Amino acid sequence: MGRVVRLEIEDFKSYRGRHIIGPFEQFTCIIGPNGAGKSNLMDAISFVLAISTKYLRSQNLQDLVYHSEDSSKSANTCSVSLFYQTDNADHEITESVDPGVEIEFFRRVNANGSSQYKVNGKQVSCDAYVKRLADLNILVNCRNFLVYQGDVQNIATRSPEELTLLFEQLSGSYDLKEEYEALKERREKLKAVMDMNLKKKYTMISEKKIVQEQKEEADEFQKKLTLLRDLRVEYFLWQLFNIQSNLDQHAKKVETLKEEGDRLDGNDSRLRQEKDGRQREMAAIREEVKKQEKKQKRVEEQEKQRQPETIRLKDRLRRHTNESQRCASEVARLEGEARTLREENEVLVTELDRMNATLRTLEEARPAGSGVELTPEQRARYEQLKQEYEEKAGSVLRADEAARRSHETVESEVRQKKEVMASYQQELESTRKVVQELRGQLARLSTSKSDCERVVRRLEEESAALQNEYAATSELLQQKRQASEALRQRLQNAVDAQEGKNKKAERKAVVRRLQGLFPEVKGLLVDLVNATQRKYRVAVTTALGSHLDAVVVATKVVAIECIQFLKEQHLPAMDFYPLDALEPKELRSDLRRQEYTLCYDVLEFDPAVEAAVRYAVGNTVVAENLTAARTLAYERRIRERIVTLEGDEISKSGAMSGGVGATTRVDAFEEKELEKKREELEAAEKECQELEKKLQRTARNGDRVRGVENEIVVQRGKLRVFAEEVAVVEKKIQSYAARMSALETGVAEARRGLAALEKAQEASAQELAKYLQELTVIQKRVFGALLAEVGAESVQQLESEVLTRQRERERVQSECRTHIALIEGKQQYGHARVEAIEAQLAELRATEAKNAQKAREVEARMAEVAKVAAEEEETREAILRAIGEQQKQLKDLEVVMAEIDRRIRANRGNQKKNEDAVSSERSACEALRSKRNAVLRSAMMEQVKLPLRSTRESQASVTRSSTASSDGDSNAMEVEEAPLSQGFSQGFSQGFSQGFSQGLTQGLTQHFSQSQATAVQSDQEEVERIDFSMLGEARPVSETEYGARDDQYRERITKLATEIDRMSPNMLAEQKFKDITEKVSLINQDRKELIANYNEANEAFKKCCERRKEAFLQAYEQVESVIDTTYKDLTRTLQFTTGGQALLALTNPEEPYLGGVKYTVSPVGKQYRDIGQLSGGEKTIATLALLFALHNYRRAPFFIMDEIDDALDNANVERVAKYVEENCRRIQCIIISHKDLLFERSDSLVGVYHNWEEASSSILTIDLRKYDSAEEQHE
């Protein structure tokens, strides 16, 4: 849209001389100190835009001219020019406006105090000036472009009615107010004239009716005489027709009941046969069940007998398996030892070959001579001495040799024992390491198992917590929803109650008008009756129901006239109960009991309206509570409407409906309570929303719950695996512990053997030392001389010198032989050990094979036993299935038997009912025959001639005497003429009532005798001769309706006879009737003209209302559609991104201009409240939102506001500034402000200051956009 470019002011208020203010940008702020002239600039803009003087803070236009203390400087005139530049939007609004054109609006105050208006230099009238502004959507009357200083506070304190006036001014509907009031006044006047005319008409009509009644009374006199005769004949014909019809019906019912009795007897026989067959079938099934149970016991006994054998087989299998495993382990150990011995034997064979080769080499080699040589004699002597020595020391040498060999054997055994003990210790150490590793593995597995158990417990607790949270949240949400729904229902009931009160008031107003026109209007039924006690109010309200709103009138004629009046006045339809036309039901005295009572008995009313009350409530019963009502309706079968003191209702058909309750018909919220309940409802709904969000968040944890449950399954699987591994490791530890115990025992035995061998070795060494001393002594005695001769000190020296080589060779040979013997001994030991191991292996393998064979035999036996057990289990399951099926069949048959018994009982009950019904029908036939006889006697006594089917010569008199009347033909009837009422009443009461009661009593208490049967046959023949064609298409009525119809006939006959006795016709009423008819015709003509005029005025008034409402709602709906968005934009923060909420509501939606506009807001984090209940800043923000929303309707091209931010804090000022900055691209905003947070966001500033030298306000203008662009370039 276009914008204001600049202002030119000359001598306006504080502005002396000519001032050019501008240019004005899209967002311009006017700033300056107080008293500088900012508001005068606002007045100048208002002045040039043709705003009334009362808004310019001046009494008259002369006050707008510049005045100074120096009179020479004061001016006589002032003027303001506003330059407006159009754009395409202005062209779209008004095609005559070209875009891009600058329009000058000029207004001057002349010296004489008048105003002068110009547009583009051309003088125009004020109306043309205002119209030209309106073409640009600048609406002067509603000031949709200006917000004066203080307007924000004024609007904030306005009442809903004042806000309605604001909307009327904005929408233009206020312009139709005078027309609306004039049309309304004209319509009301015409309506009053119509009422007077109608009252006059009804007065004349009443007179006409009186005269007409007098005229018609004479005509009716003869008609009523004829009618009475016909009515008496019709009455007796009707009685005989109904009695005969009922007799025929009862006879047919007797035949039907007999047939039904035969059918029921056949059903009883058939059901008994079926029951006997079912009982035989159940006995056969029970016998079969006993057989199957015996089989089951035999199978279970066999299973018990087989259990010890199964246990023995399992124990044998375990022992054979363990033995096989032990043998396998021992075989593996012995095979390892045999391999070791064979490997050692191979090493020993190699060593034996090497030692044999060395020995052969020593024997073949010849010693080389060196040292001292003995002479042959000395050698021979040496040999002799040696023989002597051997002879003397032979025993010692042999003992020494034996001791030496023994010593060498012991040394060999010591070495072997040490090697065995070393192997045992090495195996023991390795086993200990394995056991230690297994114990570490066991500790780790136990730790993992404990961790897994803790994880399972934690996951189970987490799953339970999630499920409990979801269940608790669901339950709480359900409770909150129920409470919210109950509160919503109470609010709705309160609103309905208020609406009901309004409708009730309207109905009462209409009834008062009717009572003013028709004195015979009694009033609303609700105003004519009262409950005898307060506790019956709700029950009475429920019983009367829609009858409460009915209007009671005296006659049917008045009701028709009232209905016609409502149609002519276009008033809502109403129900009318004419007292002379109502036919209420007869009250049932049997319904008056201590525990319940008739609703009629708890009502207080004028006896004149009794017929209406009886018609409304009928035989409705009042019960204490719903339990008593159910007992009456469903157990005692009282086929009447039943209501309770709480308002519950059970209809005649048995349908039950809830109570009306005090909340729907008695109590109603006051306005404050209603508002409080609305707030509670909003809080409850918000709480429900929060709980729904929480429930959704909890529901999203469903995947977590399933994940937890899956993890629990996984962890439990791990737990089973850990338990199995722990069992395996513990079993291995036990096995290795047994092996360690065996090894420790072997080491101990080897250590004890080694100690014994070492003792034997020490003893052999001592023995060798002893033999060496003895041999040394013998050598000195034998070889002493030779040693002295040779010069040797000892035999050893001699041998070392002479025999060294020989002795050395002998020693080496001896050692070789010793070693060879040792190797051969080891070989023999190895071969013997291998043979022993092979023997043990053969034995162990045989034992293992034997155990394996036995294990296979045990397994085969166990398989046979298992197969037999499986077959027996299948047999047992088959037996159980068979027993289950048979028991199911028994249960089904029991159900069938119960159904058959029920049907038998029902059939017997039906038989009893049938017998009772036959007896009842026969008694009814006897009673009807007695009644028929009584009716015929009454007709004879009252001398009523009934039409017969015989020829014209036959007489129609029905009498039991032989006398016959000849006063009429056969199809006529005669009635005694005088006195009518006395004759009928006496004849009827004495003839019919006495005869009927006596005949009925006789019929109910005794059977017909033979003479009575003859009389009955005679009555039947007489009835068959009667002609019933006079009744037309009459239908027989039930016996319960007979009494009511009989009373109606009697009442009509008595009433008609009484009316004839009382009639005194006026023969002069005919002429008077004609005169009144002409007067009524003239009144009707006048009324048609009045109705036409009223309809014309009413139509004009309605069209004015529609135009006014349409204009108002067009503005209101536009503002309502944007008020919430605007308020959200002004209250939105980073914390509350949605902002607050604003709401407009009409107090009178039908005629909104007559009601108020309620403006309520919900600040951020608060509930809805009226604007007057807000704080200062909240009130200002809410008012600004309303102002911006109002400006949105028929939006002006610019919006000029004076100090709207005066009551705002910095945060709200920033929000307002941001809102204006975002929306100023659509409309031009000019704001007078003191807040830097606002004007620093503007595009340009207009500074106003007071120039003391010139004694005038002056202007400074600055374009802030240049600085923004400069900062951007600098950055």
C-alpha cells in the first residue's frame, strides 16, 4: 500500500512558520523531550486527516493556530499538508487511483474559524475530502489509522459493550443504528395496534359465539332427542355385540388351549423318553470310564514296578561307564610307560653294542712296555706269590667281589628309584599346575555367573519398573479423563439449565399475553401443580416430562384460537390441553400401597384442572429407589410407567432411562461458579494432555521393555552355560585331585624305597672298606720280600710300575663288563616291565571291553525298558484322553439333561398354565353369558326396541313376556320421553347394574344348571336375531377396555339427557347473529391491512438487522481470525516459542451489536482471564494485539501511534519493536516513542525539539538505514 511521504506545517500549535517534516519511511519513529511538540505533530496529522476537533485537545479550531506571548508573532491561520504516494495496492482498491502518484491533502483553519479542504490544490467539501480518504482505506469515522496517547489504557479499561461500539464504528454497522431504532419502533407500534385489533376481534367473536349458541340451541334440541334415542339403541347393541364377540373369542381360545394342552402332553412324553435315553447313555459312558480308570491303574502299577529296575540299570550303566573310563585312562598311562621303556631299550641296545666293541678292542690290544721291567724270575716269583696271595686271601677276595657286585646293584637300583621319583614329582607338579589353572577358571566362571545373575536381577527390576510406570500412568490418565468428562457434563448441564430458564421465561411471557387476550387460559401446567413434599419434586418433574410446558385452557375452541394467534405472531409452537376435550384414564386404586404410590396422589392442584393433571400423569407410580422400581416392573409386572425419587424412569415396555438429577433440572451454576468450573476443566484437560504425552513417552519404552526381556533371555542362557561349565570344571578338578593323591602316594613310596636302598648302599661301602684293609695286610705278608727286592713300597706301586698297563687293561675290561652287565640287567628289567605292562594292558583292555559290553547290554536293556515305558505312557495318555473325552461327553450330557429337566419343568408349568387358562376361559364364558342376560333384561325394562333381522311384519321388541308393542316397525326403537335424565338414570342403574352384578356373581361362583342352560340357549337365539349393522365397522374391545367404554356411553347418555332437560332455545338470536357477523367481517378486513403493514415493517427491520449483523460480523470475524496470531507474535519468547493465547467472544451471537465483545487472553504460563485482570505490561501487550488486529480489517496504508510503549518493560518493548519491524513492510508505521529499544530499530528518526530562539518547535530528521549499510560495509 501507499505511504505518507512528508508533512508541511504552517503556524500549527507550537510550530511557528512553515516546517517540512519528513521524509517518512516505512518505519519512522518521532522522538524528543517532553513538551517539545511531539503530540502537536500527532494533532497535525489528525487535523489534516479530517479528525474531529474533540480528539485534538482543543475546544475549537482557533486553538490550533500558533499563539505567542508576543502578539506580533501570533498567527491568524494555520494549515497542514500531507503528501501521500500511491502504489499498486491503492490502484487495486480504487481503480481511479494511479500507482506512483503523489496526492496532497491540505486543510486550513481560516481567520474566521472555519476549515478549508483541498486535494491536489483543488478545494473540495468536507464529505468529498473524507470520501477521497476512504478510497485509500483511510476511515476517518473509526480512526483505523491512529492510536492517541492514552488510547491503549482507555481500550484496556473498556467494557464488552464499549468494545462492541468500537467494532461497530470500525465495521460501519454503527451507521445503521438510527435506521435500526426507527424500524424497530415502527414495528412495535404496529404490533401494539394489531394486538388491540385482535382483542377487539376476539371480543366480537365471543359475542358472536354466544348468539350463535342461542341460535343453534333450538336447532340442536330436536337433534339431541334423536341422538339420545340412537345412542340408547347403540349402547345396548354395543354391549350385546361385545359380549357375543367375547364369547366367541373365549370359545375359540378354549379350543385352542385344548389343542395346546394335547401338544404339551405329547411334549412331556417325548421329553421323558429323551431323558430316559440320555440317562442310559450316561450310564454306559460311566461304565466305560470305570473300565478305563482300571486300565489306567494297571498301567500306573506296572510303571511303579518297573521303576526299581530302571534305577538299577542306571546305576549299573554308571558303574560300567566309570570302570571303562578308568581302564581307558590306565591303558593310556601304561601305553605311555611302555613307549618310554621301548625307547630306553633302544638306547640301551646302542650303548651295549658300543661297550662290547670297546671290550673286544681292549682284549685284542697288546700293552707297550715302559718303566721298570721285572726279570723273568721275579715275574715268576710274583706269579707264585700272587697264587699264594689268592690262596691266603681267596675267601676275602670272593667276599670282596660279592660285596662289590652287591654295591653296584644297589647303586643301580638307587639311580632307577631316583628316576621314578623324579618322573612322579614332575607329573605331580604338572598336575598341580593344571589344577591351579582349573581353579582359576572355576573362580572366573563363578564370578561371571554371579555377574550374570546380578544383570538378570537388574534387568527384571528394570522391566517391572517400566511396566509399572506404564500401568500407573494409564490408570491415572483414566481417572483424570473420567473427572474431566464429569466436569464437562456438569458444565453442559449448567448451560442447558440456563438455556432452559431463558426458554421458560419466553414461554411464560407468551402465556401472559394469551391470558390477557383469552381469560379462559389457565396457564402453564408447571405453574398449576406442586409436589406435596420436597422429596417428590424430581420424581414429579420426571413423571410430567414434556407435559410441564403444556398450556391448560378451558375449551377446545380457546385452544384453536390460541394456536391461530401463535401462528399469526410467528411465535414458537406450544401444546394446549383443553379441559373439555381431554379423556384421562381412570386411576387404579390397586396401585396405592405403602411402599409406592401414584404420582397423582403426591400433587397439589386446583380441582378445576384435575382432568389435565390426570391426563399428564395417568397411572404413573412413584417408587422410593431404582431397586423398588425394578421389583415393581420386572417381578410384580405392573405395566405402568414408574419413576423414582432420584429421577430414574421405567416405561410400560420395561425400557429404563437414567435420572434427570438435580444437576439438569434443579441446580444451575452462577456465572462466577461457571467460570471457575471452566478454568478447572481447562486445567484438567491440560493435565490429561501432559499425562497423554507422558504415556506416549512411556509407550515408546516398549522397545526398551522388549529389549530388556530379550536380554534377560540371553543372560539366562549364558547363566545355564556358565553353570554347565562350572560343573564340568569341578568334575575335572575332582579327577585331577584323585590323580594327584595317587601320585603323592607313589612319591612317598618311592622315597621310602630310596631311603632303604641308600642305607643298603652305605652298608656295602663299609663292607668293601673292611675287605680292603684285610687284603692290604695279606698283601704285605705275601709280597713284602719281593717288594723290598724290587724296591717298591707296595703291591699297588709294583703293579703300577710293572702291572699298571695290565691292571689298567683289566680294570677297563672289568668296568666294561660291569657296565655291559648293568645294561643287560636294565634290558632284562625293561623287557620284563614291558611284558608286565602288556599283560596289564591286555587285562585292562579285556576289562574295558567287558565293561563296554556290559554297558551296551545295560543300554539295550534300558532301551527295551524305555520302549515299554513309552508304549505304556502312550497307552496311559490314550486312556487319559479317552477318559477326558468320556468325561466331556458326560458333562455335555449333564448339560443336555439339565436342559431336558428345564424343558420338562417349563412344559409342566405350561401345562399348569394351560389348565388354569382353560378354567379361566370357561369361567369368563359363564360370566359373559350372565352379563348378556342382564343386558337383555335391562333393554326390556327400559323399553328400548332393538333392530332385528326378521321381516317387516315382525316386531322388534325384545322381551321375555308374551306382550308385544305395536308402536313402530321392526327396525325402529322407542324410548320413553319424559323425564329423560331421571328415566335413564333410574332404569340404567337399577336394571343394568343390579342384573349385571347378580349375573356375574352367579357366573363366577357356580355352574349352569339344566334350566340355566335352556335360558342361555334362548338368549343366544334372541341375540342372533338382532341386527348389528347400526354399529357399522365396530370392533370388539377387551374386557379391560369394556368398563371404560361402558362408562363413556353411560356418561354420554346421562349428559345428553340432562342437556335436553336444561335446554331453553332463544328464537330471536338469528338476526343478532347476522349483525355481529358483518361487524366481524369489517374487523377482519382491517386486520389484513394491519398484518400486511406489520409484515412489511418486520421484513424491513429484519433486513436492517441482517445488514447490520453482516457488517459487524465481517469486521469481527476478520479481527477474530488474526487476534490469536498477533498476540502470539507479541508474547513469543525463546523459552515459550508458542507465546500466549487470545480469544474474542460474543455475548449475543444472534444480535452481536446489542451485546458485548469479551476479550480474554492467556499470557505465557497463565490461564485465560479478562484484560482488566492483567498486570500493566500484560494489559498493554493485549491491547496492542487488539489494536493491530483491528487495524488488519480494512487496513489503512499507514498506522500512526503515540507512546504505545509507555507502560512496557524492556522485554515487551523489544517484542513490540520486533513485531512492528516485521510488519512495517506491509504498512507504514509512524510511532512517537521515548524508548530507545524501539526507535533504534526504525528506518528513520524525526526528532522534535523546542527552539527557544524562535519560540517554536523544530524538526530534525535522520535516515538510520545509511548507518546500517555503512556498518555492513565496514564489517
